[in-house]
Amino acid sequence: MLKWMITGANGNLGRRLIKALLPEHEVVAVVRSNKAADTVSGLTLTDDERARLSLQVLDYADVTALRCRPHGATARATRRW
């Protein structure tokens, strides 16, 4: 089981990745704001899936914070600008 870090987790693709990965993996959902975090928190998930989901609000301009792989993530899905 991998632990995925998904940036932009509140977006359309991010939400789909969360739903696709959670049945078999852990997910660290990274968003830019509390409002975006509310969108991720509102996803319909099973109790087991919710237990494998961590939510992190980070400043995307803080490259160091993103490189540290929050919560020990071992894989990542990010959008390169």
C-alpha cells in the first residue's frame, strides 16, 4: 500500500484521484485553503476510506513544505505549472 500525496485535491481531478486511490492506498490530500479543505471533507467515503485520508492545508509557494511529503507520503500526484 502506497501513501499518496495529491495536491489540488479539491479540484475535479483531485477528487477523482482520491476516490480511485482510497480503496487500496492511503491519501494525503493537500489544498490551499480551509474552503478547499471543506470540499474534500465533504466527499462521500466509507469509514475505512475516511480513516486512510489525511487532509493538509499548505501554501503552494512554500516549496520546502511540499517537498517534505506531508504525513510521510511515499508517492505523489501533482500538477506542474
